[in-house]
Amino acid sequence: MSAIDDLPPLREVIAAHGLSARKSLGQNFLLDLNLTAKIARSAGDLTGADVLEIGPGPGGLTRGLLAEGARRVVAVEKDDRCLPALAEIAAAYPGRLEILSGDALEIDVARDLTPPVKIVANLPYNVGTELLTRWLDPPDWPPFWQTLTLMFQREVAERITAGPGSKAYGRLSVLAAWRSDARIVMDLPPSAFTPPPKVRSAVVHLTPLPEPRFPANAKTLTRTVAAAFNQRRKMLRAALKRLAPDIEDRLIAAGIAPTARAEEVPLEAFCALARELDAH
């Protein structure tokens, strides 16, 4: 019996099902169920929410979410080896766990969820950034989710929450700050995982804003920020010259020095530049 439910400890589950973590799937299993319950609690009150989990693996965080009272968990798992272990959890929590077999990048999960929806996941390293970008840049806003509570490599977590002027500040920082409040709520050492990754991990909690922080067209802003940070060592007049023949004029009109570099430009100025580009 584990510390949070009547199911076996995760080490026994992994051994019984032969679930060695696969590097090709970005897997690092979190075995401490008290820790997974703590991550679940960092997402706030789950009792009235559907929770979307990506990459549950043997189900450590899944069990934490259910033990903390999630109304229902929809778990998307690409690795078929993990499905029997997840089915055992579903049997222990009747009617509260739905398992979707497939790639989270290819499945439309919103249709299987009833609002309010919280997304809580120890994201596989190889798809984490792509999924976050999709959740922050949907066709319609506000999004279908109420909060995001996501585990990343510490370096990625710092990029999501960074402000201008820091080395971590970049495309993810701007995208997250434009439409959400983002903060790091937990740090995890490599020793918490099996196998231990080479880097520290961190949990980021994001709450969507009712409207973007400053007006801008999403596609234009995304394109502008990507171009700026793809050549972050260059002055913006050089990095953005493909966006407009008169880019220096547009930068000046937006209140940005043409000689500035991307990491020096705050969110509000990037939005102003996006509006200038759309206007001309």
C-alpha cells in the first residue's frame, strides 16, 4: 500500500509491468507519491474540475490528482506499455479516470473534457514546449483551460517566467506574459526521478488573463517575437529587416531603438511593434 491510496508503490508497479523509462519518449518517472500529491495540490482545488494529464507513464501524478479529489482525469499516453498500469488505477477509482492512447500533439482532447478544466502534467521533455505554445496560442481566447500546472526542465521554466533584460528572456517569456500570469511554484532535484535526468526540474503554474495584457494580433506578435529572438545577438533593425522594408521607422514609431536587441524589449513594446507592422 502506498502513502496516498491502496494501490502498490510505484516501484512495484514499474517492476510488475516492465516499465523502464524510454529516452526516445522523453520519459523520466516520478516515483515519490507524496511529491506527486504535492504537485497536484499546487494546481489548486481540483474537486470540481476535469484534469487533463499528458504523459502519465506508470501513473504517479495520476494517482496524486485522483487522491487530491479531481472530479475526473483524462490522461493521454503514447506508450502502450503503460496502459495496463493505468487501467489498474482506473479500476481503483471507478468512473474518474479516462485513458486516451495516442500522441497528445495529434489528439483533440478538449472534446473529452467538461469545464472547468485544469491541465496538470509532468510533460515529456521532447514535447513540453510545443504543447505549452499551443495552449497559449489557441484560435480563441480565453482558452478551454482554467489553469496550467506543468513540469519542465528548470531552464525552460525560467524561460517561461523571465522578464526583459535577463538571459532567459525569450519567445516563451513574451508569449506567456502576454496572455497569462506565470510563476514557478516548485523545484525538483534529479534524484526525484527514475532515471535521474541531468538537469533540475521545476513546476510552473500559469493562470490565463481574460484578455491579452496589451492589444496585438496574435500571428503578427508571434512572428515578430520569433524573428527577434532567432537572431537575438543582432540589433533589431537587422534581425527584423525581413518583416518590413522600413523596419527602422516602424521600430521608432513603436518606441523601440533600432539598435536595441530582443532581450531588452519589454512585452508592451513588442505588442506596439506588432500593431505598427499591421498598420503599415
